[in-house]
Amino acid sequence: MAELDVLVVIPCLNESEHIEPLIRQILDNYQKSRIVIADGGSSDGTRSIVAQLADEDSRVSLLDNPKKIQSAGVNLAIEKYGESYECFIRLDAHASYPDDFISRLMDEFKKQSADSVVVSMETCGHSRFQEVVAITQNSRLGNGGSAHRKAIQEGQWVDHGHHALMRVSAFRAVGGYDESYVANEDFELDYRLIQAGYRIWHTAETVMGYYPRKTLASLFAQYHRNGVGVASHTLQHKKSLKLRQALPMLVFPSVLLLLLVPVSNIFFLPVALWCLVCAGYGLLLGVRNRSLNSCLSGLAAAAMHMGWSLGFCREVTAGLMRRLQGRAY
């Protein structure tokens, strides 16, 4: 077997349905990869599946991730195995990838001499609900025009993108992922990479498929965590929000204004406008996709916006309270 030239890290938790096909796909299509599954304590059979594959092929390893979160799993994998590799590739178990995904990334890494190669992600679904969420997340209503949420025609240097490949030395130089982040740890790491002078290349040569949450409640919870993560980054690095982030951030404060409706009906207008935008855009997506189910995209968007806004506002409030308490002592 040729010498292994890339470390593939897959942080996961309870992914028995997806983990084996993903590992076998990597082994079949890029034989020079070492695969480390950083498992956060799965209880659905994921660990036994990976252990069996590790017995079959020495390129596969199971790594315990006691902290459970993805950022900690990747950090641990790089700490233990990264020394032998120039770069590593982070994959998500709950996603799909073209067979040549790793080969394309390695080619771009060598061609561009980039410190990080990021990719676009296209949301796709299996169930009807996932299909509705996918349509929402692939639209401006759901992603706000985020560059890595849509395919690009030409590669470009960027400040952030969906993590795929990274130079091990660059990752280590900036301290890896900040494990205090419950979400958006990739966005925060990209900020430190750029500040340290490293370069991030958004490739147009390949994309990944992402499967959204299966229920409205889990979708809301996901975006709540994302809001907390963005708020943490905003407070830590004193960064201002982009317009696509600032607009959904206003949703929860607008809902709070409903408490003042007895004083004046004008306080009802912000929420009414938001509801009209979500419902109207959802209908537009339904017509565009010729799907009655797609009309429910407005409901999915509302859950995403509210979760994100609530998470952001809660974390900002908590952060300000911590600072005030610190000054009091």
C-alpha cells in the first residue's frame, strides 16, 4: 500500500446509519488516507461498527472523545495523529460526498498552496420535512446569501467557508478549535487563521451534501446553538454583525415588543412584517419549485430565525452580565 498522505477526521455521535458507508467510500476511493473516528460516546452501535471496520483495515481507528462536542473530537485527533501528516480533512458523518471529494481537495491544496480549503454545501433531504428545510436553507431566506451555502463557478480566497481540508501546522499554530463554542467553532477558527496571516481557499471543484434536522424542534435547537456561537464570537473578538446576521437577530426583540401592543399597535408591526416575509417567500419558493410542500418553507425559516435570534440574544445578555459581575468584584 502506498504511504498514507492525509488524515481524515470524522467527529460523530450516534451515526450508525451513516458511518459505515462513509468509511467504506473513503477507503475505496482514496486509499492513501488514514481515517480517525472521534466518537463522543455513541449508544446506537456506531462504536461497534467502527471497531469492526478497524479490525478489517488498519487505516481505520476509533478514538474516544470524552467531551462529546465535534471541536474537541477534531482537536484530540490532531493532537494524537496529526504529527505524521501535512494536512487533515474534516468530514461530517451526517453528510454525503462525491467519490472524488478527497482527491479534489488534495489537488486544490497542492495547486493553490492554501492553508485551508473550504467547500460549498448543498442541503438535501430524504423525508418531506427535510426536503422543505433543504429548500429553505438553500435559499436567501434561509442562508442570507452566505457564500459557502451555494455552488460557485470559480475558486476564490475567502475569510470563511465550510471546513474540509486544513494544513496541520496552521491548525496547531492558532491553537485549533476553541472548545468553549457550542457551535460556529469553524467560523471562529477561520477568524484566527486570517488574523495570523494564513490563507483560505474556497474551491469550486467539489461540493458536499448536507442533511438537515428531521424535526422542527431539532431545527430550532440547532439554530439556537448557532446563535449562541455567533454571539460568543461577537463578544470575544468585538466583531460587528453582517447584515445577513443582524436581520434575523432582530426577530426575538421584535417578539418582545408585542408586550407593548397595549400601549400602541405600532409595536405589532415588526413581527407582522417578519411573518409576512417568511410566508410570502415560502409561497414564492413553493411556486418556483412547483411543490405544495415547499410553501411550508416559511415555517421552517421562522423556526430558524427565532432559534438563532433567541440564542444570540441570550448569549449576549449572559456575556454582559458576566462582565458586570466581574467589574463588581
